[in-house]
Amino acid sequence: MKPEKTQSQQNSSQEREHLFDKPENVRRVIRLLVAVCVLLFGLDFILHRHSSHPWEYIPGFYAYYGFIGCVLLVVIAKWLRLVVKRPEDYYRQEEQDNGVKREQENKEGGSDVAP
């Protein structure tokens, strides 16, 4: 006799597999994106563009521009994180401070509202 599966075992075995759960699918998407980037970069040397600024005539200008923009975005985000970062227990400290204030108000009888 086979033991019957419990409800949780049936749910886990019936769980749908998603597209990016398989590593080969992730590799395919990355390869596709790299191929598209290479193709567009290559077309930049073949196709004539109607540019309005002299730097747009540089072959691959928009590829370089996009890459540099993304790198700068990451670097600025890392710097900004240092500026805006809060301690791990930032909100916990605030709650504790509020709790201490409430206790002090209750001891002093400063509350106008009846409990």
C-alpha cells in the first residue's frame, strides 16, 4: 500500500514552474539581449542617421552614452545610500522613545483624556 500524500505535499508537487525557474531559460534571455545589442551596435556603422549634434556622428555613441549613464547611476546610488542611510533599528528606537514619553506622561498625569 502506498501512503497517501498530505495536502501540503500535493500543493508543493502541483506548484507551477515559471519561465525563469530554469537556468537555461535565463541564459537564453541573456544571450538574446546580448545578440540584440551587438546587432544594434553593428547597424550603427551601416545605417545613416540624421543627427543634429556633432557627437552623434561618433559610431556607437548611443551605446557608450547608455553604458556610461547606467554606470553613473549605480555609482551615484551607492553614494546617495551613504547619505540617506538610517541605522537598522531606526524605527524601533522611535517606538521605544514614544513609549517612554507615554509612560512619563501617565506618571505625571499630563493626559487630558480619561483612560
